[in-house]
Amino acid sequence: MTEKLVTIFGGSGFIGRYLVRHLAAQGWRVRVAVRDTQSAAFLRPAGNVGQISLIPVSITDEASVAAAVHGADAVVNLVGVLYERGKRSFQKIHVDGATNVAKAAVAAGVKRLVHMSALGADQNSPSAYARSKDAGEMAVRGIFPGVTIFRPSVVFGTEDGFFNTLGRMAQLSPAIVFFTNTNPHAPAGGGAKFQPVYVGDVVEAIAQSLTGEGHAGKIYELAGPRVIDMREACTIVNRETQRRRLLLGVPYPIAKVLAVFLQFLPKPLLTPDQVKLLEVGNVATGRRPGLAVFGITPTTVEVVVPTYLKRFRPLQQTKKLRLQAR
Ligand SMILES: NC(=O)c1ccc[n+]([C@@H]2O[C@H](COP(=O)([O-])OP(=O)(O)OC[C@H]3O[C@@H](n4cnc5c(N)ncnc54)[C@H](OP(=O)(O)O)[C@@H]3O)[C@@H](O)[C@H]2O)c1
């Protein structure tokens, strides 16, 4: 029997690489649609010889998207950007690109389509990122009504952008900065609230939605077991990197000014739009089903994050660990 074929757009990204490995382990043939096949070659060993193929695609190019979904049983669109740069606007990637994928999936007779959105997707959000995620959902649902949509909170795992950025800050700077709209020492001054969800749980839910029944046309919120605020996230980072950095609560108006400058870095550390997103926070509304539907017990930050924040510890600590292990 021929294994089923899944095309994954954005398969070389943080969540994508876990999904590629997960689906390959389940026996899927995986076609990874990426802009640069050479830099995604690291994905090949995740499967048997020939099980994982790479195809050059830009999600904004209809013809290459159509070629990528040809013959696929299922399609997953994980493509997303956190900031706009040049022609790479939120509209182009989250709405026009997602539209291309949905149209191509219909034309190719694909049975299952999964679209990755984000918690906070809302047409009334102050953040252009969140508004474009909402517009992307609407566009895809209009074309492929059976699409399964996932809205994760901040996703954590070895290669994540969230805890690793804080870890790097703890390593390089005397303070770990977070933003707040009140006294940072007050109980309510811990800044934005999140419900971090483990990447392994996210890909397990996606995998189940590709084969299980009852997921067509559904929107799921994927969130971890606990709500934490930015101050707690920074405290976890301080502890796990074995540093004693000052936790510096900066008011949002100052964050907005900082972001005006930081957005011009080659890889922006912070943009004005991200500050707007942070102000809203990222906690599940509870109005949509979540991981429980898939029988998944959400993994805690405490179990996974220490395993990869170790790399930001002082050098002496790392040396000591190595010597102890001899
Ligand atoms: N990580 C989180 O905490 C989080 C939270 C909520 C929602 N999400 C959503 O989950 C999805 C995946 O997130 P992630 O963290 O895995 O992102 P990521 O690591 O930045 O990966 C994004 C992927 O999109 C690809 N891509 C970007 N522009 C493209 C284009 N024009 N054509 C084709 N591919 C393109 C990238 O490939 P290149 O290597 O070619 O750039 C990369 O493979 C996104 O939609 C994101 O908005 C993530």
C-alpha cells in the first residue's frame, strides 16, 4: 500500500520541523514546501530514503503552490511572519499566501487542510499581525470550509523564539526586560499573560486532525496548562540560566519608543506591532475546544524549558557539569 502524502508549507520553521519528524514517524510521505530547499536539507534524515522530499515554493506564487499540493492527500500551512519587511507584508503572507494554498488544495482534490493561525486572531485587534491572522482564517474558510484551524498561544520547545530570546538576554545583558502598564513590583505588574504550549503537543494535535474524524471545519485554541505573565517567564529564565539578572519592568509607552528603533535591526528584536500584541496578551478564551479534544495532557514549561535554557548558563557552570559527568 502507498503511504499517504502530506505537503507542509513552512516545514523548515520551528513548528514545521517537529511536524515533519512526527508525520514521517507515522509513515506519511512528506513533501516540504520551502523557499530554499538547500537550507532545509537538514530535514531529509528525519525519514527513510525518499520519504521526505523538498520542493521550492514561495507561498505568494500561485503556480509553485499548485505544484506543491499536486497529488497530496493532506496539506498543512504553517507559513507565517512576525514582522513585515519590504514586499513581505502580513497581507501577502497570512492572507494572499493562505488563499493560494486553500485554492490549490481545492483544485487538487486534497481531503484535509490544516491552517495555522494564532491565539488573538481578531479583526478588531490593535495589532496588524492579529488582524491579518483573522483575515487569513476567513479567506481560507471561504474557499475550503472543511479546513481545520489551530490558534496556538506562544509555542515553546528547543528552537523557540520566546524563551531563547529571554535566555540570550540573560546571558548578554545585566537585566532581563519585560513590559508592563503598572508598577512592575505590584502583584498585577507582571506584564502580558501567556499560556505557553509545547511544540510536541501542537504537532500531535495537527497529526491527529489529519487522520481523525470530526475535525473538519473546526477552530482549536492550543494553550498550555498554566497562565504565566512576563515577569514569571523572566524569573524562570533567570533560574534556569543560573543567573541573577535584574528583572526590569519597562512601561509600555517606553517600549513603543524602543520598538521604533529596534524594528530596523536585520532581525527586529521588537516592532511597534509586537508591542500592541504584547499588550493584549495571549491566553485561551475557552470559547473554542483545545488539546483535551485530542486526549493530550498539556506539557508544562517546567518539564521542557530547563533542558534547553542550560546553554545560556555561565561557562563555569557548564564546565562543572561536564566534570561531574566524567
Ligand atoms: N512559534 C509560535 O510561538 C507561534 C505562536 C502562534 C502562532 N504561530 C504560527 O505558527 C506558524 C509557524 O510558526 P513557527 O514559529 O514555526 O514560524 P517560523 O519558525 O518563523 O517558520 C515559518 C516558516 O514559514 C516559511 N516562510 C516564510 N515566508 C515564506 C514564503 N513567502 N513562502 C514559503 N514559505 C515561507 C519559512 O521558511 P523560510 O525558511 O523560507 O523563511 C518557515 O519555514 C506561523 O503561522 C505562526 O504565525 C507560531
